[in-house]
Amino acid sequence: MISSIFLAMPVENIARSITFFEALGFRINPQFTNDESACVVISDNIFAMISNHEKYTSFSEKKLPSKDAAEVIFSLQCESTDEVKSIAEKAFAAGARRVNEPSDQGFMFSWGFEDLDGHLWDLFWMDPANFK
């Protein structure tokens, strides 16, 4: 059984990205952080390993994605609609771009943003018992 996930993400500036993710309420694990990379603790089992472009490209021969391409969307399930709103508003205040308006479908509430490096994030709360 898989016990956790580490998302590897390229960023232009480690310090700027650390400031951004801390503004969202995430913490940085100093044990896995240096001038080239940082470990963003999203939850007990979800981590974003942000690396500068030089370090990130050492993991693969593939080119970095451009900021206008969306390879993946990181979707994070929140505990409430208030948590979705809180994290999204913190992201916008820290410089993230709105990618949509809040969406309330009754059984699910979501709101997305693009971080400082063009990565897409979707925050959502869901009550599957009320899915119609």
C-alpha cells in the first residue's frame, strides 16, 4: 500500500516559493530543504518537493514544461468549504492567479489557482453522500 505522495515541481526561485507556500499555511521541512530544493508539507502524507530548474532537470532528460502548458492539476481535498475559501484567498493574496470562480455544486465546492510558477491547484470539499 502506498503511504504518501511526494510531488516534484520545478520553481524559478526557491525562497520566493517557500514564502508563497508558507503564506498558504503549509510548513517547510528543513531536513529536506537547501538552496536547490525544499520540502513543502501539505499534510501528514502529502509533500511538494520544489526544486530550482537546474536541480529539477537533473531528474529527467525531459524539458521543463512552459508556463502556458498544464501537465497536471494538483487537487487537494479540504475539510470544509471554509478551508477551500481560506487557502484560495491566501493564495491570491500571495500572488496566485485565479483560474476560475468558486464552484458550488451542492455536494462539492471547489476553487482553483495558478501558483507563481504556473502550476495549477484545485481545492475542493466534497460530500459524496449527497452526490446526485
